Amino acid sequence: MKRLIFVLLLLGLILTFILQNTSVTSVNFLFWYFESSRAVLLLLVFLAGLTVGTSFTLYLRRRKAMSSEGRGAGNQGVTTRDSNLVH
């Protein structure tokens, strides 16, 4: 029940935000020019940031996992001098 209330409240806030930001805004970026409502532009910027942030986080996790696998695999075949003397 709490989850339903949270979702409805969030949807209400999003709807209020959209209705208050319907004015058209123009965007100039390098050689692109377009006009759209502020709500749509903010949604696009949010999604772009979410995509970049998620991609960077996944990259760092994969890099960390690969570096820890490399250290773990390298230690399995290591022998010490003492074990060589026993043979």
C-alpha cells in the first residue's frame, strides 16, 4: 500500500512538473538547432545523464572485476622456493 501511495505521489509530481513547463524553448548546440517544451528538454537531459552515469558505473565495475580476477588467477599457479626444494 505504501508503494502505491509513493508511485501515485511521484506521478502527480511529474504531471505537475510537465504542466508547469510547457513553454517552448530553443536550443543551439554546435550546428544543431531545435525547439521543444522545457519538460521534454529536461527529460532528454536527464536521460542522457542517466545513460552516461550508468555506463561509467558499469565500466568501473567491470574494470574492478577484471583486475581482481587477474590477481586471483595469478596467485593460483605460484610456487614458493620451499616447495621446490622438497621435490
